[in-house]
Amino acid sequence: MNQDILSELDKLGYSVSTQIYNSGNTYVYQGLCKDSTLVAIKLLTGLGDAAYAKAYSECEIQLRFNYHSRVVQVLNSFGLRSSGQQLWSFVIILEWLEKDIQKEITYRKVGDFLLNILL
């Protein structure tokens, strides 16, 4: 991860600890928020203007559902062109899930069901 991105993450109160996934121009890291909460930091690199616009748009859509119990929460995001670069990097900070995603969805569905019964 380049220094410009690390500096921006630091300004926002996040630090990067361990890379947990890499495929092409997509990287996922485990990170920490300033309150020591674990987060997932997804980095998309080498994006042209159209790919950057698409990533930004998809992130905006996900933010509309941000408080739905069955959607991984987006905590923050930003795009950045490093000085002298023509391509974009896009960073999405997400809630950290300890469980398998399918197990987490099932767990949240049960929680929603129980909450509806109690209300």
C-alpha cells in the first residue's frame, strides 16, 4: 500500500495490520480503527476514470443500505490519485466479520426474526 493511501487512512483514524486477500488489483487488509475496533480495508488500485466512477457509484448504493442487518456496513471510503499518477485508487473501509459471511447472514436473519416477534 503506498504512502499516500496510508497517510489518508491515518488522517481518518485507521491503521493497516495484515493483508488477507489479493487478486489482481484488489487487496483486502485487516485494520484497526482508532478505538481499536477491527475493520476490513478494501483497496482497488490502477483504476481508470470509468472504473473509478463505477466503484464510487457502487459504494454509494451500498451506503443506502448501510443500516440493514444483512448488509456488511461501509464505515468510510475515499478515492485518491497519488501525485504524478493518472490512475485512481479507491479505498473502502468495512465492518470486520469474524464469522463466515453466510453464517453471519443467517445469524442476522434470526436476530431480525426474533426482534420482529418481540416488537
